[in-house]
Amino acid sequence: MTPTRLSTKEDYKTLLDKYDTWMFDCDGVLWNGDRLVDGAVKVLEILRTHKKSVLFVTNNATKARPSYKKKFDKLGVEAHVDEIFGSAYAAAVYISSVMKLPKDKKVYVVGMEGVEQELAAEGISYIGGTDPADQTLNSFSLSSFTRDPAVSVVLCGLDTAINYTKLAKAFQYLQDPSVTFLVTNDDSTYPSEGGLLPGAGAVSAPLKTASGREPLSIGKPASTMLDCIKAKHDFDPKRTIMVGDRLNTDILFGQNGGLSTLLVLTGESIQTRARITHVEDIEGPNASSIIPEYVTNSIGDLRVLA
């Protein structure tokens, strides 16, 4: 399959008419670090003017949606909290709306405040996370640990304060096969201003190894994320397009969910500003097996529709 290259105003007009719901990855599509992609704000305005639904889908699980929205506000990007789907929020929605976790059950959290805030907003009880009792570098001993029988889910996300106590407690719960094992996403790394750092997938890896269990991943590219969006928004997959800069997360996510896909080539490494995805990755002898339906240089290209 060869992607359709968009270049003319007519190309973009056809795209606009064909899709009612537009899902966007954020970093690499709307901005790179703290730099807006040229024209991104204008394109979002055009979509809203044409009564299109706009949703933002990110694997960021460190912040709750109100906190993540502050980045949109800082960069001047219009976004409403109910349009933002981070993997922390999606995990909370999955537990409350898909699993329908009983009110007397709890989640053991390996993760940060963003996960806790989203769980609380969905009315889900949790333990672990940022609890001072778990934020320790002291040695862990089973003699001082009592399992909470109400825990029926272990949820693991990016945790920059990960320690042996958190892993040991999570492992104790995971030895019970009736306890569900969830991860916010499987990203092996995540970009920081100084370079790459271990991601949520690296945090959950010891638990996979110790328990011998494979968790259900909520974030992109898993279709679970789309199930969570469906629980909150009504949309027709055949009239929905996913816009992203990464083949193995954004584009694969769209394909897994039966959505159309648009690849943009604006994603950059924060450290080197080198492009994430190149034309050679989707065309020619060394092309990836993951091919988008459409490709354009930048989301800003749609400004011609103004």
C-alpha cells in the first residue's frame, strides 16, 4: 500500500469533507517541546468552524487532564478538558466504564499524581502511588506487609520515583490471578528536554518478569484506548481520522481501531531536533509495514482551507 500524498487545496478540502471527528497526537503534531508547529492553531480553528469534533490523544500518564490542559493554554491552543484523552484518564475510564469495577474494590497504583487524580475523578478507590509509605528507599519485608483484600487491579504507569517497595507490593497482588494487571502504556522511553529517559514500559517490565504475566496496555497503539474514547464520545470510525507523527503508536493505533490515518512529518527528537519519521519510512524498499492512508508535511498545510 502506498500512502496518498496531500499537496493541493482540493486534497485538503476532500479530507475535510470526508471526516467528522479528528483525533490528534500532540507532541510532534501540534508542538515539539514548547514550540508550536507553524499553523497548527489555525488548522484547529478551521476544523471547529466546520463543526468537526476535535480530540487529543496522548500516552502521557504523568498528568491529569486539567494539568495537561495548562500546556495547551500556555501555547495558545484551544482545548477543552473533555477533549483530552491521556493514558491515565483512559485507564481510569477503562476501569470504571469498561471493567465496571465495584465500588468496594480498589486499585493498587504504581504511578504518579496524574493517575491518582484521574482515578479519583472517576470515583475509583486506590492505594499506593504517591502514598508516603510507598515513597521510601528502605528495604522491603513481607513481615511488615499486609495485603489489602479489596485490591483487584494493579495499574502501572510512568513513575519517576519508582522503588523496590512499590514493585514488591504490586507483585504480591499480581500473584493472585483474579487481580487485573493494567499498564497505562508500553512506551519504552519518553522524551525529556535533556534526552530520552526510561518510559512506562520500562517501569512495568520488572513486574512482567517477576509475575510472568502480560498486562493489558491502555494507551496507543492498543485499541483499548479507543474503547475508552467511545465510552465518553460518540463517533463513527468510518468518518474519523487519526493524525500523528509516529508509525508504531499513532498510525498503528488508528489502524487497530478501524480509523483512517494521516501521518505528518513534523515530529522531532527534543535533544537533536532530528525528524522522528521520514518519507523513506513509508515509501521504497525499506518502508515500514505500518503505512498511513495519507501523508502531509505538516498539519499546518491544511491552512489553505482558511
